[in-house]
Amino acid sequence: MKQPLKIAFVVGTFPVVSQTFIVNQINALIDEGHDVNLYAYKKGELHTLHTSLHKHNLLNKVTYLKKNNPNHGIRFLEFLTWTLKHFFKIRWKRYFKTLNIFKYGKEAFLLSIFFAMEWSLIEDEFDIIHVHFAHNAKLISYLKSLGLFPEHTKLMTTLHGYDLIPSKSEFYKENYHTIFEQTNMFTVNSVYLKEQLLSVQPQLKHVAVLPVGLDTAYFTKTEQAVDNKFFDILFCGRLIKLKGPEIAILVLERLVQKGHTNVRLNIIGDGVLYDDIKQNIKDKKLETYVKLKGELTQDSIKNEMDNADVLIMPGIADPETGQMEAQGLVIQEAQAMELPVVVSDAGGMKYGVLPNESGFVVKANAIDAFVEALEQLIVDDNLRLRMGKKGAEFVREHFDNAILAKQLIDMYHMTLETNT
């Protein structure tokens, strides 16, 4: 058995309700016996927390990276205070490197490099620094380019889609230059996103597809509440153009017009389109059939899935940026809960479904195709149940956190063994 690894996770904001995948990944690595340190640039909102945060008490383990104080005197005082406080823990060789004004000039003199490296100056040397989202890797890759991390420490950068918008490809070529140069391994959550990354930087050699995972022991169907009055269609995601919430309403409206008055659309999520959607529902007189649930905790989302009949994700390419859903973890969560899924072929969603087995993949913006797929599930309970069972089996085999953690660990070791 290989030795446990020492891993630094670097994220932007922590915690974030919509980024439970990061918590899941950290929990799974700790479960496997690895030493994980968590660092974030900003503190997130604490009023809505997922239970997964408490598994390894991550809120008490996160270190928030500090910005330089613009006041030179206060900055120097903070430097002295930190040094005295951690005097017997400091890794002095690394510490003095950050103060080398002959090599780093003004940045060392003004303590900019010291404060950028402070989070790693009292830690053992990391085997892997794993950064989620490319923009969060800019500082880390810059520090690595200066030679401030040990040679054996490797950098992994995971992109999720919001950091690789098609309309900004030319910008990324320059802005991500140091990240492309210093990252030893990139991971992306779908084939679609890998193609996007390679279109920006075709020379990248080490790009691996690693989907975002979930805890299938948690996302397990319980006794469904009996409500014969409605066939419940669930939409779950941020209320933005690329997620297609407006299309979901059009699909529901068409179903009602065709005589399916027992259908109900439950919309979970918040975002810039919330008020417009609320007004749209009122204008169309669909208040009986469409329920806006707002942003919910993971436990509440699971409960909604337990009582739903199908998940719909009618994503499109954003009209302004061309961005599309890279994976859509909620699609796997729903399948784990034995819900058939009906998704569009935009972006990477289609890679997380077994077409015609665990759900349907239809052309983006094709309202009639969505209606037809949903009608099959409305009139055929056996088909709905069969697809639900197949989806749960599919997700357990390919998207469970424990399985993906083992794949990630293999990628870590592969990265440590490479010379680039």
C-alpha cells in the first residue's frame, strides 16, 4: 500500500452551498487516510450549511488566505506578530526564501511574497497542491514559477466550466499562461470541458476527465410520499440562462395545454432570473402548476427528489457567452435517487446519462421533444421505475465519491511520478 499523501486544497470561497462537490472530494480523501489541508481566499456564508461539512469538521480546519494590508507599518507589525506566534513551527528555509530581496526585489521587501506564502510556512512539504477553478490557481502557479515550493510538490488544477467560458478563449490564453506552464495535471469534469480546454491550449499533455461525484449512500431513495394528484417534475439549478429554467416553464405550459393537468413543476434555485420567472408564471396563470422553492439545503433538495417523478435539465448555450453546463451534478444526484432524467444535449450533461436507459437526451431548445419524453414517463409508470433503477445503478458504479477518490489518488500518484 502506498504512503498517505499530504495534500493542500485551495479554493476561492468556503463554504459555498453550490459547491458540495469540493467538500465531498475532501471528505473522501480523508476517508482514504490522506492528510488534507484546506485553504480559501474568502469566507463563505454560514447560514445555509450542508451536513457533509461536519463529517470531518472542515469549518474548523479551513485556513483563510490573507490579503496584504496596504499600510506598510501595520503589515510589518503583522509580519512580526505572526513570526513570534509560530516561531517554533516555522519552516525556516522556506521562510527566508520569501524575504530574499536580492532575488525577488520589491515584492520581497514589501512582504508581499511572505504573506502570499504564509499558509505554507508552518506546514510539512505538500506532495500535491490541488486548486479548484483556474482563477484560484493564478497566485499558486505564480509562486511555483518563482521556485518557492519544493521541486517534488506538484500542482493540480481542476476546471469546472465557469472558469472556461467560450467567448473568453483569447483572454484565457494570456491570463492563464502561468497556470498552463506550471500545472502538472489538469482535471475537468466532462469530455465537453476537456475539448474546451484543449481548444484554448492544444499543447497541454496531462488533461484527465474526472467527474464530480456524490455520496450514493446519502442520495438513496426512501419511501416516496403518496400524492396521486400530481406528476412532479423537478428543476434544480441556478436561475440563469444556460440552465434553461424558462424552457422548463414552456415545457410545463405545453403539457398543460395538451391536457396533462395533473403535472407540477417544482423549481429549486435562485439567481438573476428569479423575479422574471416569478412574473412569467403569473402572466401565464401557471401558479397552480409551477412552484418556486428558492435556494435549498442539500437535505431539502434530497427530500424534494424523494417526492418527485422526474428531473428536467433543459440547458442551452448562454446567448452572450456560449457557455454551457459542463456536467450538472444534480443529474447524477437525481439518478441516484431513482429519478429518470430528461436533459438537453448542450455541453457535458449527456455524458452523465444513459440515453434511453436512465433517461432521455433531447436537442437543446426542442420544446416538443421535451414534452414527448415527459409524456412517455407520465403515461408509463413501469418505464419510469425501470429508468430510475437503471440510473441508480449507473451512478453507483461511475459517480460514487469513494470510486472517484480512488481515481483521483491514482492521478495524484501519476502526477508525482512525471517529470513535467
